[in-house]
Amino acid sequence: MTLPESFIKELNTVLGDDTEKYISLFSQPPYRGISVNRLKTTPDRLKSLLPLELTSCPFYKDGFYIPTETQGIGNSPLHHAGAFYVQEPSAMSAVTLLSPERGDRVLDLCAAPGGKSVQIASTLGGAGLLWSNEIVKSRAQILLSNFERAGIRNGVISSLHPDTLCTRLEGFFDKVLVDAPCSGEGMFRKDEKALTEWSREHVRACAARQLSVLESGARALRRGGILVYSTCTFSYEENEGVINEFLKRNSDFEGVDISEPFGRKTELSCGIRITPVEGGEGHFGARLRKKGDSDCRNSFESRRKSTGEQARLSERLLEEIFKKRPEGELKMIGDKVYLLPEEMPDISDISIIRAGLLMGELKKNRIEPCHSLFTSFRPEMFNSVLDLSLDDERIAEYLSGSEIDAEGKSGYTAVAFCGITAGFGKCSGGRLKNKYPKGLRVRC
């Protein structure tokens, strides 16, 4: 693989004496990793279930390296059940810098395909609110699929221009992540296409766009809130250059020193860079704070609750499926019923893809439950569960969409793999009629 001379020259400005070491690493395979989704399981439990050697990575408390020769990990039943997300290790660092806490309102402004959103949701633990935005609609649909698999129920997905969204929700969020589109220099070792598309012109265009997106994200942050800017590129212009210009233009922001024990320091005390020399493919992160203090967060008028026959049908369905009714406000939109998280703002004038948890669809005189109603809760929540061990042949049959044996089960039944909910079916006469979505099914 031949690196452009102009790229190598720029590398020297950020890597110095390590430039040659970085170049030599191109003969080595790229780092690979997974992040554990605590909405579904724990790191120790996942370690006991996956037939892989998992080595802790320094960039995220629930992140692990996997062997570079690992094949087909995306086909693992545990991946289908949302227990982990396949993620480049250094990319996990952005959420560590953001440090979301239970109850926070968090905006992931450039969220697709969703790895960082899953990390944030895992840390929030079902409390607070995660708003994930992706301007490209096709990528937003991928984001939605990853939300459902991960079991995220306190989230919103939108596909809006950052300026439109952040102006509408000005000052609403405690934490904002801007993982900006970039020239992708951190992808070079695993994607040769990223290398062939690189140019100095592309770098300059990315820097201009990144600054614009960052300034949009800043508007959505409350006083005293934390803003993290990240990229998967090494470029000074796209990283330190963008942050320096942003701070120059926005005197109400300040850098927050980074003390995390990973990566290499930059000229910015609030910035850090990770390269293959430090154990990741490539990431930059900067942590900023909006000056001032906010004793109370912006709020919006409460929403009108759904009432009437549709609401009664929905409550009856929840009673049939769950031992205890899940928290959340019922909302009927068209023929679909949602459970909205408590921290939701009024979204009546905002175009969104998903708000909260899609629990069911109206079918004549009943509510038919949806896949996400089951993937969003652990098995112990359900009245009826079919829990399969990883060596059970019925897992492959279920994931392919086939009916399976379910002796002793009746009605709507959650399907779990080793205690991790993957979907559901409807049982009658010792058989489970498969409700696994057609778009997710795999061949046996």
C-alpha cells in the first residue's frame, strides 16, 4: 500500500518521530474490537459465552479487543440479540471523553451507524434521554436497526440537518457528541477505498463542514454542559484546526483538560489523538464545556396522553406480555403505538423517525406487538419466555424465520439466547410461530 507523499508530510506534523513506526504498521492487520451492551448483559457474562479471547482495551471500560483473525462475529446469536456491538477500539474513546451519566439528556448529532449511540445508551441504563441524529436517511435506517437490536427504549432517532435540530432544541442537552464526518485517515489500514479517496482538497472541505456541524451542536447544549468533538482522522486541519477556530469564534466555550490514560497528547490540553502506535486505528477527541451554570434544564410542555379504546387495547397487551407494566407514556401516532421516555420534549413540530419504543401496531380490534417491544427488555420481565442455550439447534431455525418447538409455552413469548432477549413469537400447541423480522432473518 502506497501512501500519498502529502499525507506522509502531514503525518510528520502530528506524529513526529513515530511516523515511520506508523507506516511500518501497514504490514500488520488492523485492530478489531467489540463494546458490551449493558442493557442486555455484563462484560463478565459475555466473556463466559463468547468462544473468543477478549482483551480489555484502554479506550472504554466495556471495550475489548478481539483476535484479528476472527471470522463471522456478526453472525453470532449474541450479536443478533444485541449483547455487543462490533466496533473499532479507538472509536470507543469518544464516549469515554463524553462521560454520560444516568439521567443525562444526550445528543449524538452524527450518529450512524450507531456504535457510539449504543455505548451511550448502555451507560445511561434506560434513564435520561438519548437523541441520535443522522442527516443521511438511508444511514438513519441502519441506525434504527441497531437501536432495536440493542434494546434502546429511551431514545429518539431523527434525520435532520444539524442546524435545524439544534436550533429547535437549543439548550436542551446535558451532553453533546459531534462525531463529525471526516477524511477517514484512521480507516486506511482496513479500507483501501478510504485511501484512494483521500486528497488535500477533501481534507479542507471536511474541516469547513466539521466546524459548521460543531457550531450547530454547541447550540443544543445547556450552560455547564459538555461537548465532545471527535473524528477518525489524524489531520491537524480537521482536528486541532477546527477546535482552535471554534474556540476563537465561541468565547462562551472552554477546553476541559483530558487526563484519561490513553492516546497521545496534542497541543491542546483538551484534545487527544489515537493512532495504530497507541493501539487503535485512528481517532481524535476534544472535550469542551459551555461556560456558566444551569440550575435547571430547559423543559417543554407536557404531552397529551393517549386515551380511548386504542389506549385500553395497548394497556391490555402490556398486561398480557409483562409481569409488570414497563414505564413510559403511551402515544398513538397513525396506526402505531409508542412508549415514550419521561425526558421527551414536545416533538409535535419535529420530523422524526422513531420516538421511544415502538410497542405495537393497530390491526382491526387489537394491537399487534412489535419486535422492539421484546428486544428492549430482559427475559425476567416477561410472562412467557423461551430461553435457548447457544448449542440449541432452534436458534438457527428461529433466526431464519422458521417455526420452532416451544413445549409448555402459550401466547406471546419472548425468545432469548442464554438469558439475552432476541425477539418473540406466538405459541400454540407446543409450537412457536416466528415473529423475527423478515429483514433480519439469516439463512440456516
